[in-house]
Amino acid sequence: MKYFIVFALVTLLGISSVLGQGNPMFSTEETPSDSMISISLDEDLEAADTIQTKPVMMESEEHGGFFKSLLRMNADYQKMLRSNIADRGKAIDSDGGMMAVSWILLISFLYGIIHSLGPGHNKVVVFSYFLTQKPKIRDGILMGNITAFIHALSGLTVALMIFYVIKETTTYSFDQSQVGRWTMVFSFGFIIIIGLFLLVGYLKDYFKGAQSLDEKASSKKSILAMAFSVGIIPCPGTMILTSFLLTLGFVKLSVFAALFMALGMGFTISMIALLSVLIKKQLLRFLKNDQQVVTKFQLGISIFGSLLIIFIGVVFLLGVL
Amino acid sequence: MLVLISEKKFWLSIIGLFLLISSNNLQAHPHVFIDAQIKVYFDANGVKGYKITWTFDKMFSELMIDEFDDDVDDQFNEQEQKLIYQKAFSNLKKFDYFTKILIDGKPFEIKYITNFKAQIHDEVMTYSFFIPCSIAISRSEKSVKIYTYDESYYMDVSLTNSAISFANSNVYNITYQVEEDENKRYYFDQINPFVLKLSLRKK
């Protein structure tokens, strides 16, 4: 029963987490200019607007309760924080500095925490990865933070690249989808490779009839490889934040804001990694009296985690190809 | 600490945390925020169409203004608007302009829009456009639902009762309500879109 619950929940989480797409507003195809329909309807409409009646407004009803409110609240907080940064960014000149800068950095940190609770941060991959490893809290925090920093820094790098290189050479550059596309192909490809690598390792153990998989601790190399693969996709949130500050002319501040946002994202992703580590630790505690069951369970969940990593990599890769 | 909690509590915690992660995972990741307004236009026969206005968040607005306001006069001239239409709007046809309309429960296909305008007000960018949608209104009640959302959830589109207005509506009885529709979900069944529900009939 326990295994079924874990399987069902992890599958649910895996399937439901598909990376956000690029901005749907932007067109990568050339649209003929004559397709923009412009008729004089607007003037007629405005004239019609002079006659008004009073339609009956029904009060909006609240549905869904706490959980749904939490979801809406998250989006509203993101909007509020973004608006706050925008206001403070524009006010830096008139305010003269440090206070506004400090606020922007603090809000960027908070924005990072809330922003990374959304999709696109491959939390499921991080979660699945730690299902395959010897559960260590230190490793969870390490990987969460490294992932977040790589994620934010790749976003910052793309934003800087667009601002200083691409923008100088093209008339239209704001659509970063093409820049991000190849990074995603690379990232998902690498995630699949790591998943395969882990899977092959565990299958070997399975056929050898491993006595105890608990000896398999995650190496620094393995953590770095996974963090790199997961984080390398530029974070659109960081890109928008840093691009905004760059357009205002604050180059250093855009870099620091990205770093503070990374700290916030690192906090959230670490919590996800920790959750995975703690769940596995607790499961092992339940089963501690039966070494054979522990070994089978370890092996089963590790193979499942590896398959989930491959599955997510394949789904995402197909999505961008 | 973990060893002190009961098995039942442990599993409940896991289920709760999974739900929290998976759902927030899908909800909390818009990159652009839009406040929508809908103005319903009537004529002698009934509904003529809907003018949709989107007000973008300040940060995204700044980026778009920097990108497209070439002459830096804090407004989009005709040429700039044409470029915005081509590069940063026309693609939305593939996404039904983030608008789904149901007339008496049946979907209405948005074939085209007119009167697209991109404007700047107080450093904030707005898009507006008109969706022609003729609906004959008689003395029997007609129900119209207008959903506004981005299925990819790249953009969060919100709508409130105060964002609804009407034009030339004096010969019609109108009841309206904005809410997050409990019966419809998008983005992996996690999010309820905002909907404007209209009940219309001739006086």
C-alpha cells in the first residue's frame, strides 16, 4: 500500500509538471502587415457608448476554499512584488540610491522564493533525483542552491547577451524563445542521459543482487551534473527582472538582483530536495527492521526515480523539438 | 523529530505536501500579469461584440515600451503599433486571443478581431481589440460566457466585476457576474479561469 501511494503521488507530480512555454504573444513567423485589420468601428463604438443603462451586477462568489485561495494568492503576490520592484527601480534616480537598492534586493529575494514555487524549475527532477540517492540533508540543500544559482545565472547571462549583443544586431529581439530553445534541448538531453546513467547503475545492482544500496551516497560530481542539467534553462522570471533593470541602466543592480532572486529560489528548491530526502529517510525508518525489504525498497524507488527523470526529460525534450 | 510522528500523520503530511507542490507547481509561474477589462457593445439587434482591454504589469510594460517605442515619445505611433501587432500580438490568434466565448453553452469561434491598439498610459502598456460577435437578443433569456485566460499560464489574466462595462445597452435587461469558474480548469486541470457570465434579454 505504501509503495502504491508513493508511486501514485510521484507519478501524479511527474505528469503534471510540464515546463511553461515561451511567451505566446511573440511571433517567430513573419506576419504580413496587411493582416492587421483596421476599420472605423471604434469610432462608431465610442459614439454608441454615450447611451448608458444600469445592468445588474451579481457579486462574485468565493469558491474553492483555502487551497484555491493559496494558488490565487501566489500569483497575486508575484504580481505585487514585481510591481513593487518596478516602482522602486524607476524611483532610484529621484530617491538617490541605497534605500531603494536595498529594497529591490530584498524584494528580489522574496520574489525568488514565491516565483520558484511555480512550474519551470524542474522541482520534480530534483525530487526524483533524491529518491534515487542515499538521503542526506546536506546534499539536498547543496543541490537546491546550486540549481537555483545556475538557473538564475543562465537567465542573467541570456538577458545580458540579448541586451548587449543580440539587440545591437536585430531590429526585434525581445522574444527570447529561440535563445532558450537550444538551451532546453541541451538541458533535457542531459537530464535523460543522467537518468539513463542512474538507471543502468541500479539495474546492474539489481542483476548482481545487491545486498545494501544504502552505501550509494551521491557524489559531488553527480549533484553538480544534475544541478547543472536542471538549472541551465534560463529562468524567464530572472530574465524579465534583469532585463527590466538593464533597460533602466542599472547593470550592477541587475546582477545583484539576479543573485538575490537565486537565493530565494535556492531556498524553495532546497525545501523540495529536503522534502524528498526526509520522505525517503522516513520510509527507510518504517522498514528498518527488515534489511531485505529495505534493500528491495531502495532499489525499487531508485529505479522508479531514474525512470521518472528519463520520462520528464523525454516529455520536455519532445515539447521543444 | 520525524520518528516521533505517527504513521498516519506521516502519510497525511506526504499527501498534503505533494498536493501543495504539484498544484503550486502549476499555478504560481506566470511571467506576465494582465488585468483584463471587457466592454460589451450592443446594437438594435442584440450583442455586437466585445472590446477587450489588457493592462500589462509595470515590469513587462517597461520592457515592451523599451523594445517598441523607437522614438521614445511615450506613445506608440502607427508604425510602432503595426510592428507590435506583427511581432507581439498576431500570434495570439493561435490562442483565441486568450478569450473563449460560449453562447447558450455553445462555443463561438473567434475568426478575427478588429481595432487593435497598443497604448501607453502612465508608463503602463495596454492592448485593446474588438471581437465581433453578433448575437440576436429577444425576450427570451440568452446566456453568454466569456472566459479570459492563457492556457499555457505564461500570463496570468485576471478579471473583476469592476472591469466590466456596457455600451448602448438601454433596451436590454442585463445581469452579469465575474468569477473563477469552478467547472472549468486549465493548465493540467489546476487553475480555474475567470469568466464573465451574462444573462441577456430584451426589455
